[in-house]
Amino acid sequence: MMRKPTINDCKVVALPKINDPRGNLTFIEGNNHIPFDIKRVFYLYDVPTGEDRGAHAHHNLHQFLICLSGSFDVAVDDGEFQATIHLNRPWKGLHIPPMIWAAEVNFDPGSVCLVLASESYNEGDYIRNYENFLSLAKSIS
């Protein structure tokens, strides 16, 4: 049986940043800068004021969230403890392991959230009901 993930497993990672007078560059390599191979990439943008995104967990999928522009908060929950992480720099990202409930909230206008995922899309990997998540989280020792 897997070890129960906690909010302490949600880590902010500083990515390589190459400063250049022509503009800065940041790059990401799977299994180097982040702890998984990248199988899917998507991004959130034009999030209306007051709207939230996410609000789910995954059975097996790892995610890495980067705020490319603007800022937003990520509310993480392991079924016992909660924390909020503020993202506002394109060279820093947040690793969210499986079995952590996460919601992206408090988007500034014009914010862009890039998400790197460890797996291709699979609806069966999603846990979209919070009560179901709590039951599953309690069953993991």
C-alpha cells in the first residue's frame, strides 16, 4: 500500500532561470527538475474574477503548476490538513502529488496557469467529489 501523501509533499520548486537582457528563459526537464515524466500539458487563462479551477484530486497523476503571468493561490488538502500556496513567478512551480485535493483560487485578471501532468487524460483518475476524496484519504495508511 502507498504512503499517505500530505500537504508537506506539495513542494514549491525553483526552476532554472537564465537572465538575459533580451528576455529571461526558464526550462523544465521531466525527471530532472520535476519528479515525473511529462505526458500532458495544458493551461488555464481568462479565468473570470471570482471563479476557481481544479477542486479535485487524482488517484495516480502528479501535477506541476506554474504561474506564467499574474498570480493565483493553490489550496491543497490531504484530508486532514490544508494549506494555501501563492504562485506569482514564472520560474517557480508547485508539485502536487496524487491524492491531494487541490483548487486554484484568487486569480488576478490576466493570470495564466501552466499545468504539467504525469499522465495522459483519464477521467477515471479524477476524484471530483470531496466526500469521496475524504473517504479514500482516510483509507490510506
